[in-house]
Amino acid sequence: MSRPTQVDPRGLRVAAGITSVVLALALVLPTTAALVLLSAQAAMFVIAVFAGLHRSPYSIFFVKVVRPRLAPPAELEDARPPRFAQAVGLGFVAIAIIGFAAGAATVGYVATALALVAALLNAAVGFCLGCEMYLALRRFTPARA
């Protein structure tokens, strides 16, 4: 069995910070601009979920620009929970896009705000809500033989 991919948790927080800015802007800009920002953020989530966290533009930015200025990470963490968290974020952003596009602005704003809260928690204090959801689901999933 192959070992799970490991990621630098500081990179996840940088990505969450960028995501927070994008989502906050989507909440205050006109609907057309919000749809563009949300679509761009959805693309970031799609890349992270389906191609891997290390291929996300936010991760590449961290590795090329931020990480060289930092000391080596004290520890790495399993990439599976944050990848799941990206899928959860994608779900909320997809609901927001559909809501705004369908003229249900309240749905769009609520979904965007919920995604923003989760991103801010990760960026500000390192609490990954989607990661915790992943771990909770794993506890309830029967182990394979």
C-alpha cells in the first residue's frame, strides 16, 4: 500500500487565506463579478480535489513564493482530510453559483458566507472544518480487512 501524500499545513492556511479574500469579495461585489470570482474559486477547488493539492495554483504560489522564506515545516500532515475539505468547499461554491445564476441571491450569499467562515477558521486559527468532517466520517466507516 502506498503512503498517503503529505502536505505542509502552512500552505493550507495560505490557500485558506486567499480563498477567504476571494469569498469575501464575492459577498460585496455585484452578482456578475461574484459569479466570476466564485467560478474561479470553484476551478481552484476542482484542481485540488481531482488533480491533487500540490497542483492547485494556491499551492504552487505557496511553494514558489512563500515557503522559500520560511523555515522547514515542523511536521507534515496527511493530504486526505484537506483534499476532502476542498471538495466540501467546492460543494458550497457550486451551490452559491447555482443560487446566484438562478436568481436566488439569498442562497448564493448564504452558501458563500458558510464557505467563507470555514476558510477563515482555517486561515486564522488553523481549524479545518472540512478536515474534521473527514475524520468524523472515517470514524463511522467500517475498516477494510
